[in-house]
Amino acid sequence: MDDAPRHLEKIKTALDSRDSESLRRAAHALKGAAANFEADAVVSAARALEDAGRAGDLDEAKRIWPSVKIETERLIDTLQRVSALT
């Protein structure tokens, strides 16, 4: 999950440039990384974003983006707190 901020930046860049294929790839990568931690909220949000990218529905992707960002930031925070305990 060290790469999560990079995935979020790629997603944001793809949204800003309206590049649905780059969006799909970045969301897919984030989904895979989150699945390693069984982070269902991130996986679900990233899957929805990936589907929107695949469909070329960038309006839907922009609607989904805030939840992807929030859920990913929650996961990062949780992992950092767990890591600090070990």
C-alpha cells in the first residue's frame, strides 16, 4: 500500500485529462493492491471506478472519485497505525 498515493494521483490525473483508459488501469491497480489487504470498501469503490473507466463514463467516475479517495486514505491510515504498533 506504499504505492496507494501514487495510484490516487494517477486516477486524479486521468480524471482531469478525461483519459478513461488510464483511469481504468489506475483503478484496476489500486483495486488489486487493496485486495491484498481484504480492504473491501476500497476494492468496491475502485471496481466501480474501473467499470466507469471501461465504459468511458467520466461523469460517473468523477462522482465515484471522492469515495475512492476517502476509503483509500482510511486504509492507509489504518495500516500506518498497525505498523506503528509492531
